[in-house]
Amino acid sequence: MTYIPTSPNERDAMLKTVGVKSLDDLFDAIPKKHRFPELDLPPALTEMEAASLLSEMAGTNENVREHMISFLGAGAYNHYVPAVVDHMLRRGEFYTAYTPYQPEISQGTLQAIFEYQSLMTNLTGMEVSNASHYDGATATAEAVNLAFAQFRGKRKKIVMSPTVHPQYREVIRTYSQGMGLEEAGDDVSVNPEVGPEALMSLVDESTMLVVVQYPDFFGRIHDYTKLIEDAHAKGALVCIVANPTALLMLKTPADMGADIVVGEAQPFGIPLWYGGPYLGFFTTKKSYVHKMAGRLIGETVDNRGQRSYVLTLTAREQHIKRERATSNICTNQGLLALAAAVYMSALGKTGLQQVANLCYQKAHYAANELDKIDGFELCFAEPFFHEFVLCCPKPASEVNEYLLEHGIFGGYDLSKDYPSLNNHLLVAVTEMNSKQEIDTLVEVLKEMSHE
Amino acid sequence: MNSTSTSLSAKIIEPTVFELSSPGRIGVTMPASDVPETALPPKNLLRSELPLPELAEVDVVRHYMRLSKFNYSVDDGFYPLGSCTMKYNPKINEDTCRYTGFLYTHPLQPVETVQGNLVLMYELQEWLKEISGFAGMTLQPAAGAHGEFTGVLMMAAYHKSRKDTKRTKMLIPDAAHGTNPASAGMLGMSVVTIPSDERGNVDLKALAAACDDTVVGMMLTNPNTLGMFDEHIEEVVALVHKCGGLMYGDGANLNALLGIVRPGDLGFDVMHINLHKTFSVPHGGGGPGSGPVGVSERLVDFLPSPLVGIIEEADGDTAPLYGFVTPKQSIGRMKAFHGHFGGGLVRAYTYISMHGPDGLKAISQYAVLNANYLQARLRSTYKIPYDRICMHEFVAEGSFEGSDVRALDIAKRLMDYNFHPPTNYFPLIVHEALMIEPTETENKDTLDRFADALIKIAEEAKSQPELLHDAPHITPFGRMDEVKAARELVLCCWLPENYETLK
């Protein structure tokens, strides 16, 4: 199958205009001994055959809609996506356009992203949102870049809570390899009972950034107001990694005084898709806008007096600043920022509040019921939103294996990242989990504990 | 900060979702709770208000439909944006990437339950290695620039592992895309710019002079942003390798090379591949992209973790078990989870499976034919500063002697002829550059209409220059005041101040 529309006659006419005899003659500049390698690839399929092959591969997976009951979260959440979201995403005008460099013929993308920016600032309470990053982890790493640029490299210490998503911390370590940073707080062997105030002893005059998560990786809701006040007293910036669904209900990070609020917006209209592509959001105060990486859309007027939108502050970016740019980013997650905007608009204030409330209610019902089972208990007493840690009577890996045999993904095994938390499952519950599913989980675990 | 609009007098063509909102209007609703009620957290942990829009579903659909019509896209017409490879995006990709089994798999579920995803990723890794000639491949990077950063991190890690710590210089040709120096800058390397010679190749003398034992490597786009395949590529690679440097290939222009030559065979050590350019993943109005990175044998151990690998070999009738493996000296993780699986990898896999070796070669042959055909048709009207057989794109000068018309005016005027303009003002080494990449998915009629339009515009530039200065005329929006946008910085909007009392 091919998407080349040129007929043999047209090809010959074009070759003649170019002044060569054959297609292969166009490639004389290529070293002869390496020219035209035989590629060892399977022969071409037709569309019908490819559709069948891919369908078969997809069918091999156990998915969380048709086969499995799932309580997996840990940074990727199974939420309902209203039909309207994908219908808008499937408009070729949106998904087959490039980055909106030519604003006269890109107002659709530009206004949609401007609205996305506005929705995210209203959600987080912050003043500015960029047009998005690759995912929550890289958005968090960009917060480190912002802080580094803000202090011009004069402060080099970053204090990271061990209850920031382990993969996010890992990405920060990868990203900052060239900065010579000093990292503190990122000690997964510390007692998880210790609250965020313990971090303060690590914050000093050389600290550029404190990174905490809200709710934290264990699902707990902390009010970071005091921590932020204290960090500010030492001159450090504070970044909160937030779950957007939780923000629909909880005190905003802006109200706590956060300087940067980032996170993973996958819960807003983006399917699980085995981990990507997702949508990193990045919001901050207006005073840091010039240090912020990523695309930014601003309002203006055109020469006909019409309100319109353009990419702005592009002088920060790599194509102008080259090696002096804060970041090398050229794209955002355009289409997925559109997904989040349509999701938020279609559910609206009421629908979004319903989603948050359902997550909260169902998670608490599940926690309550699980806590009653012999040998099982909730690990932490702090308030939580839709995710919590369950202490099990045996290693979490064994519990998960037992649940898997009963068609259930039990939760995330925390021992993978926290060696001391061997019997600990991170359980996520969303509006997609019915009472019946939760009851099934409880029943199966009861059976297990009696065996 | 609450200046809702700087442009109060401006005419509103399409209101924002905040302006369309009405108190109490209901959109998509959720089911009632089926569990006993739990009290909410204490009030001091709750937000006081949620200032988000309220719309009905029909309002939402019409709003985004109207917005979509303000966009020009590949589905609308010819989009010859140089170095962006705006080829047609096959519709089947949009279906396969949404198959239930792909859409609803969680990134942390046990590998035994996602063998379909893992086989797809493993085979795609193998295919991309075969196409590019590399020994190893990571699918993790989220975009081209992300892949570049990954590559540069591996180059640094390689030298560090050999205790070769003097190396701090990255060599980058003057024609390079801005991401190349920015990626090197992110690791604190200094950038040495290498000039191009009069045929658009790397200037070998300048390169030789810059090569010493402080060189990390060279970042080269080949074919470069002039659309030229470097005629001395083997000498370039040899010079860099001889001084102990590594060769980075920017894969932005891979659409010219499928089945034509493999960068790995030419001696490149590392290269990112833009699945959203070469392998038909749609650009999405600026992402998500997908930027796998291939490496030569000596960098395999430094690849990001995790990679997809076989964790239990096949045994008799049992298929192998695919899972995740960590390279020995990995630079670490580049993003959460496993890369742009659904949006990037499934589409690219679908596309490659439908082409096979001959189909892939045809893509590059016709991409190059189309570019050369346009170049031949425009040669007598527009100055082509580097005029030889080009690869998949070429650069013309968008200015004429004795005229004040600029490349920007030509670009804007093309919109009136229903074409997306070429990339302009890039590469920086060409005066008033117009960088034209037609791709293989356009027919001769389209190319002829585009060439005719550009020739007509060249005439207009002489006879009615104001027609170009004021262009575009027939688009829904005219030229924007970009200075105002940067000066006033209105970056978001809110519900009107008196919202609750409205209506």
C-alpha cells in the first residue's frame, strides 16, 4: 500500500524537467558502497491486512475496560472520557496542522491553546500557564530548569520530597546531569510517616527549589502553606506537583503560596494508552514567565481589528537563543492540550465537581471496607483524595498475583521504589470503579486472608 | 493582572469558552454515587470556588468546530513547510491507535498482560534499527528535541565512562536547527559553529581546524537544512572520529533516506528519528511528537532505561516473554512510563507495516523527486543559492533586486492562493530564506499549481508590491500585532467579574 499519488507518466515528465533519467539518478551524492541497502523488513501489508494484524495485537492485551478490574493509578488514571472529546480531536483541521507559526491560518489551534492555558490557571489558581510539556515528569524537570535559571546557577541545591513520584524524581536526576546540582531529601528509606515539615531542615540559603507532590505519591493531602512560607524565608522557590482531578476539590496550590505548579493532566480526557502520550501542565507566577520553558500563546489583534492569538515571548526559545536557551523544547502536546480543554469545557464546572466527588467517595468506601479485612489496614491517618496505601499481611507482589488470578489489578507494589514498604499496595479508585468492583476486590482479599 | 482583555475595542470573532459560559448550564453529567457517603476533608483543605466555564455539549461542539475552521491543515491542502515533513497522515493510523486493547492498558500493569503492546514496541525497535543501521534503539523520547537531549546525554556519559573529561566542545554547522545548540547548552557544553562551503557541505578545512581532544562530538543534520546531502560525509565522520569525538545525526530529514542510505552505515553514532515527520504520526497542531533514538554499538549500554527486551526466550511452542530491561550504564529515565505508545508508536508501526522495504524506498524517491521538480520549475524566477540536485527539500531566496518585498510577504501572499507557506527565515545562512519541502504525498498537479502561484507572486512583487505587503487578504484573520502580544502579555482569560449575577 502506498500514499504516493504520482502516476508513471507524471513521474517521467517530472524526471525530464529535473534533467535526470531515473529516480535512482537523484542520489549520486550518496557514497556508492552504502547506497540503496536491502532492508530486511516484512513485506508491505494492505490496509485491510494491517488493520487485522494490529487488531490482533491489541486483542492480546488484557485491558481495563473489557477484561480486568483495575485499581492501578500511580501517575496514570482510568477516567471516563466523554465522547465529544475524541470527536473534536479527530477533526483533521486540528490534528493534521503543524505548530501555529502562521497565526493567520492557525487561529483554531491558537485560541484552543489559549483557552487551555486559561483553564489551567483557573484550576491551579496560578497566573500563567504555558502551552504544555511532554508529561508530568518532564514538566517537573522543567521546574528545576526554571529555578536554575532564576538563580543563574548561584543556588544549586534542590530539596525533593521522597513522596514525589519515583519516576519524576528519576527524570529530574537525568535532566540535571549537566548542572552539578546538590540533591537532598530524595531518600526513599526515610520513615514515610514523617510529614513535609521534615524537609525544612534540609532547606538553606543555597536551596533553589523545593519539590513536593499534592496529593503526595502515597495519596495523602498535606497543606504545604507553612513549608512554603519557611522555604520562602530562605529565598527558595517551591514547586508543587499536583493531580488535576484532586485540584477540582482541594485548596489550590496558589492559596498555599506555591511558585510553580506542575503535573500530569492525563486524567483530563486522555486515555491510559499504555503510558503515553500524556500532557504535562506547567503554571507559575507572572514574574517567572521569562524563565519558563515551552510554548506560550498571547492575545493580540490583527490588522483588521479582530481579537486574535499568537505564539509570544518566542525570544526565550531555542530557534532564537540557540545554546543560551533555557530548554531545547520546540513542541508542546498541542492536540492533548486540546483534549484537556474540550474535557473541561464539556463536563464544565458541575460535571468536573461530580468526577472529583465520585473519586473521593468511592476511594473512601474502598479504603473503609479494605481496612475491615483481617490483616489489612490503611497505612496512613492523613486525609486522602482517590489513592491510598494499604498495608497487607504478606508481600504486595503476592497479593497482586492472587488478585490477578481473579481478574483484578490490585494496585501498585510500592516495594519497587521503597524497599522498606514491602507489604504496601498503592490503591487508586476513580469514577470508573463501581461499588460492585470494589466489593469484589474486598471479597477476594477476604478469601485470601482466610486461606 | 485581572485585565480580562487588552483589546476591549477589538472585534470578537469567536468568544472563548469563558465568555460562552452561563451560570447553571450543565454539560456532560456523571452518574450518581453508588457508595455510602463519606464526609469531605476539613474545610481548610478544600478550595473555596471553582471558576470554570459552564456550557452545554452542543455549545462545546459548535465552539470547537468553528475554531477548527480557522486552521489550515494537511487535510485542507498543500503544506510545504521545510524540515517539518508535512506528509499526508493515513486515516487507518487514527483507527489502529484507538483499538480498545491499546487505549485501555495501564502503563504499570504486569508485562504478562500486555504482550501485544510489548511485541509491537519490540518489533518497532527492530524495524527502526534496520531502517537506520543502528545497533540499539530507545522508543522513550517524547519528541525530536527530547531525543536530541537523550543523544547528547549519552555522548557525555560515554566520554565520562572513559574518564575522558576534557571534552566540552560540541561542533555544530551554521545551517543547524536551533535545537542542536540548545541541547548541547543544556549540558553546559560550549558550541563551536562550523561554516558551510559554497556547495552547502560542511567546510572540511574549518572542521579539521576545530577537531581536537576537547571535542564531545559533532551534531550534523544530513541532508542538512539546505536540503543538501553532504558530498564529503565520509570525510566529515572520519575527522570527528579521529579526534575521539562522536557523530550525532539529527534525523529531522530522514524522509530523504529510507532505503537510500542508512546513517549507521555512514558511521553516525547516535541519531533521533521523528516519527511525526518520517513515519506519518500527525503533528497535532504542535505535538505530541515521538523521537526514538538509535545508537551505534559503543553507545548501546548508555541507552535510557527501561528498554523493551525479551526477558524469557521462546521455548518450543511458547512465545518469548517481552518485558523491560535496563542497559548497564544507562543515562536514566527521560520521561515517565514508556514513551508515546498510543499516539506515536502504534501509528508508526501501522505505517511501516504497510510499506515494506520497497514502499519505504519509494517514499524517499518521490519526496526527493518532488523537491527537485519544484526546484527546477522555480529556478528561473527565484534565486536558489545552493543550486544542485537537492534531497527532499530546497531553499530559495524570497527577495528580488530593486524590490522591498520580503520572504515574509511572499509567505503571507501564498495563503491567498490557498497554500500553507514554506518555512521562512530558516536556515539563517540564506538571505530571506524560503525552505520548501513538498513530501512524497503530493501529485504533479498540486506541485504545478504551487509553482505557478509562486511565479505569479514574483510578478505581483514587481507590479503590485502592496498586494504582498498587506497579504493575506482572503483568510479569516489578517496579520497579527506580535509586538502588542509580547508587550501586554495577556496569557489567559477568566469568567467575567460579575459572572454569578449574569443572565
